[in-house]
Amino acid sequence: MFHFSNIVRTKGDPKILAGGPSLKRPEDRLARALGWFSVGLGVVEFFAPRRVTETLGMEGHETLVRAFGVREILAGIMSLSVEKNAGLWARVGGDGLDAAALLSGLTADNPKKGNIALALLMVGGIAMLDYRAAQDTKPRRPPRDARRKLYPNRSGFPKGIESARTAAKQIAAHATAGRT
Amino acid sequence: MKALVWHGKEDIRCDTVTDPEIQDPRDAIIKVTSCAICGSDLHLFHNYIPGMLPGDIMGHETMGEVVEVGSGVDGKLKKGDRIVVPFTIICGECDQCKRGNFSVCETTNRKSHLAEKAFGHTTAGLFGYTHLTGGYPGGQAEYLRVPFADATHIKVPAGIPDEQLLFLSDIFPTGWQAAVQCDIEPTDTVAIWGCGPVGQMAIRSAILLGANQVIAIDCLPERLSMAEAGGATTINFESESVLERLEELTDGRGPEKCIDCVGMESHVMASLPDTLLDRAKQMVMVESDRPHVLREMIYVCRPGGIISVPGVYSGFSDMLPMGAFMNKGLTMRTGQTHVNRWTDDLLRRIEEGEIDPSFVITHTVPLSQGPEMYQVFRDKRDSCVKVVLKP
Ligand SMILES: [Zn+2]
Ligand SMILES: [Zn+2]
């Protein structure tokens, strides 16, 4: 079986013969996809806000689109990090803001209201994915009030702490005696 | 053989790989009998330290039986010997090794040009710890090639179980060196941040070195209970103010000696705004480390005191209070552990029953369950403190 990573191995070091199972779950992959999507969309919004506003018939709102772009990029980076769960929840919140902004543009005199409806539909779909990914990637740290095993008997000193302390004191006394 | 292989962020797998071979006359191959997951392996699991490549074998706390030796090992090691493998690979001959500064050995890092770029000078080769330190395959595997094996080993006698000896490879001498670096005096209070495995060893070491008072800081009840069992007074930083409690316990003087057993991934908490800022900067890659513990130590340490840092830092830390550090006349000592400088003494202490480092083990599982255990250890599920893997 071919493994790309074997190419960079130093000669003589172990090479992969057969890969074991990965613990990555489908929801981890979904989180990753959403993270990259978020970064991509954010870049478009930040660098080409005019294109976005024109498509939606919402000219004049470029600054808002730029700000939304920054938000998308940050949420995306977070969704790609170890704290993906927080990133995904940030995306869920962001979807709400997106929807609100789009709704405000959905006026009778907007010639592009068809596009806005389409965009709203997309935001709705993505929001559902974001929500699902956020639900499924909840950190598996035990809750604060979870029952925990305690280790009150694990001193590590087979002869007891007091004996360890006494031994240390004797050595210190010796050292002082040696100095004077 | 089976080995735990790094494939990317939060993706470690138990793969089948080719067996290691003797590459150099000074090599030896061991059959691993026990290995462990280290807290510093979690930095790699999170991909916070640059220089890992997919396919790298993890692990730097390993022991086993010698099954093959190269022609250059020169009688220092023979088939059948039982050895613990120090995580720092040492040549035993260079100027630094001769001084006992083993973790900065000048010859064992086979990719020293990378370390020179990153750190200015090379440091020793390490097992299973990024290509900055040689990209050597690690010991969470069935077999391990030990380079420079004539120097890189700790011979251990039969009759003592693996569990008591395994931690001579890293966490025991690491906790010990952290405490020794503090020049502990009988009147000293030693405050220790982090009650993970290294913190637990540092607590016992500080007691054995005669500290008057040892204070341990963490937020997990199981770890605090273990710290207390070892003779420490504990502070839970989630429910108490660390600064206030330390002042209280030292009559307002502050601890003379402070040890950072946390390192670059300090706990992020809304009530500590600097940790949030560090985490945000880390995410957009303008800061690599989160030095909250260093800041707190510098602030709280008694003037003239010593700060000892066994916790791992990888790159750049922002907003260290150098004003306080300088004006208070503090000393900072740090470094990867010079394992073999301490192990003769520590092995004797284990043999004489003065200390039994196996107290820290909470989970023992087959190697094949290693990937799950990385998650359990990271999430602190099931009151996990230290995981030992059996190939
Ligand atoms: Zn370690
Ligand atoms: Zn050397």
C-alpha cells in the first residue's frame, strides 16, 4: 500500500505498511469543511464587497460586508483549530446576523430580491449544518460537577511522607554542619 | 511492528510499520516492554509545535530489553540488558555531554540545521519530538532503535517492576531537575503550577529536597488530591485566587521558589483575560505560546527568588513582565531535562524504597488503544493523570 508520508522518511526509519483506523469522526470532517468554507467566504466578502452588494442589490453596505468577512475568517480559523466547537457556535451566531442583514434588503423595490431569497435559502442550509456540527463536536471534557476518582492514598513515598521529610531535614542539617 | 503514528492535528493512529534496523554501529534495538504518553505529547497532538510530519512515530518515555546491538556499542550494552531510554539522545563525548548538559548535546541532532535556525544553536536529538530535534522515531511502538546507545541508556536491575522504573526516562528526572534548579533551602516555600505528571514528580522532589512548604496549583480535583497525598498544600485556581492564597500561605512574602509545570498551553479562562488574548493570538499565529503561568510566577515570586521552568515552550511569548522580573532580582532556570545527570541517584532512591514513581499511573492499556488514550488524557476524562501503554 502506498503511503505519501513514507517519501519523507529518513532512510532506515520505520515506514508505514498498513494504516490503522483514524479517530476522526464524520463530524470532525464536517467541521473542517465548514471552517474552510468560512475562511473562503470571508476572503470574498473582505476583498470584493462590491461584488456581493451588487449581486444582492444592496449597494452602499460594503463596509458591513467587509466586517462580516472578518467575522467569517475568524470563525473559520477557530473552526479549524482545536477549539472547533467554539468556532462552530460562532458560525451559528454569524448565520443569524447574515439572515438578519439579508432580510433587511428584502424590500419590494429591490430588483435583485430573487438573489436575496436564494441567499437566504443558502444561509438556512449552512446554518443547519453549522448547528449539527456544533452539536456533534461538543468537547468531551467531563462537566465540572462530574463525579471524579480521587487519589488521596497515592503519596509516592513507600515509607510515608513524614519519613521523607525527616530524611531531608537530616541531610540539610548535615550540610549546615559541614559548612560551619 | 505496531506503532502510534502522527498523521496530523488530533489524529494519531496505531499503524503497522516496518521494524527498525541498526543504521549505525552505535545503535541498539530494544523490544519495548512499557511506554507512556507524556503531557508534552499533547502539544504535538494539538499540532502546536511545528516540525511534525505525517508518519512520525510518537513517544519518548520508553523502556525495554535490548535485542540487537551494533558493532560500535562496545560492550557498554549487550543483548538481554534491561534499559530505560532517556528521552534526550546523548553522545557522551561532546563538550556539553562532558559538562553534564546532556539535553544540549552537540552531536545527536541529525537535523541540527533546523534547530540552529529556530534556536540559534542545536540542542540534543529527542525521540518522537519533531524534526527540529532530529525527527527520530519515538518509542510508542513494539521496537525502538536507540541511536548512540552506548551512552543513551539507563541500565536497570531485574526484580523491580517496569512501572517503578519507566519514568526515569523523563517525568521523574524532569520534576527532580525542576526542584534541584530551585536551590531549595529548609525555610523555602516552593509553589508549583500544574499537577500533571511532571508537577506530581516536582512536588515529591521538593519534599525530598527539604522544602519547608510545597504549594500545588491546579483546577482538577483528582490531581489536587494526588498533590495533597504527596505532601502539598493545594490551591484550586477555578475557585480561589492564586495570588491571594499564595500571599496568605507565605505571610505576604510570596513563595521563594516557583516551578512552571504547565508550559505553553496554559488553561484558558474568561476570568483571566490575558489567557483569552493569548489563545486568540495563537490561533492567528502571531504568538506561539500562552505564558500565563510565567506572568503569574514573576508577579508573585518573592524578590530574589528563583523561577524554574520544566514546562515546554516552543517559540514566542508576549507581554512577559520584564520590569517586575528585573526589579525583583529574580533568576529563571529552565531547559529540557539532562536526564542522565540525575538517574543514578534517582534509581538508587527507587531501589531503597525512598520513592515509588508508579503512584502517578492511573491507566494501563495495550498499545493499540493508545489513540483513544490520547483523547482521554487530553480531555482529562475518567480522572486520567498518567497513561502507560503495553505493546
Ligand atoms: Zn515528556
Ligand atoms: Zn554529546
